[in-house]
Amino acid sequence: MTARPTGSDRADLIADAALALLAERGMRGLTHRAVDERAGLPQGSTSNHTRTRQSLLEAAVRRLAEREAGVLAPGGLPAGGGTDELVAALARALHRYLTHHPELLVCRYELALEATRRPGLRAFFDATGLQFRTPLVALMTAAGSPEPERHALSLVAWCEGLMFSCAAGSYHRSVPSEAELRTGFDELLRGMLGH
């Protein structure tokens, strides 16, 4: 006999099914009924949990952020270490994302584009994204950046461009190696920090 999922387990199951559908079928394939089918839940389960499309999209954004945090957590980021340690940790995290979780990138772009057309989702998407921005600004401050906000934006823009190119752009068949990413991060950070 299989145990019934608890409320939070069911919420994760629904959100994970929504992300799988976004990666596989895009925004048009994301419906309450399709989520029920993908999650193996009785019809109406997703509607009971997320009554509106907005709440379903918010559940997907929330779960995406949780999963991205697990993938992108550089793991052992130096508390006060030098640029070399920071470069290695960032390259390792980005390489892990690009090579093992490209479906999450597709979900991110589906949700980001949908947010451009839905002000409520835009606000939620942006607020959720702050959990990544704030620590990055702190990292840039710790690394000695004289303008940590601006440098964090430059770092994010560089990473986002690379991720898009490797997930959906012309480099989708040639993901950079971890060593290549280290070189890129090194050039970028040393240029910004003046080391």
C-alpha cells in the first residue's frame, strides 16, 4: 500500500509535474488537468491545491527557485577566500546546472516570458528571484567590489546569457567545460575587481 502524500509533499508533486510539463510542452501544455495526469493524481487535485492559473504558475516559480537553489548553491563558497576560490565555486555550480539540469533552464525561460505578460506573476517572479540576488551582492562585496550591486548585475547578465545560449540558443550542443567556465568567470571577476 502506497502512503498518501502529505500537503507539502502533494504541493511539491504538483509543482514538479508543472515544471516537467513546462519543459516538455511549454506554457500551452500546462493545464490543471495535465498536471493531475503527470503527477498521477485524481482529476481535480491540482485545482483544489492551486485554484487559478496564476496560483499554479506561482507554485511552479516557487518550486523552480527551490530546485535552482539546490543546483546553483556553489557549495563551500569561501567565506572570505580569494578570487580563485570564488571563480572555482561559481564555475562548478554553473557547470552542474548546464550539464545536469537544462530542463530547469527551459522552465525558467517559459516562466520569465509569461511574467512579461502577467503583472501579478512578474511581481512574484521578481520577489522570488531576490533570494539569489541578495547573496550575490554580498559575495561581490566580500570579494572587494567597489560597486557590488552593479557588479552583481554584470555577473548575472553574463551567466544568464551563457545559460540561454546553452539551453535554447546556438550553443545548445556545446556546453562549456568547467575549466572553460572558470576561465570566463576569472576574466570577468578580475576585470570587475581590478585584480
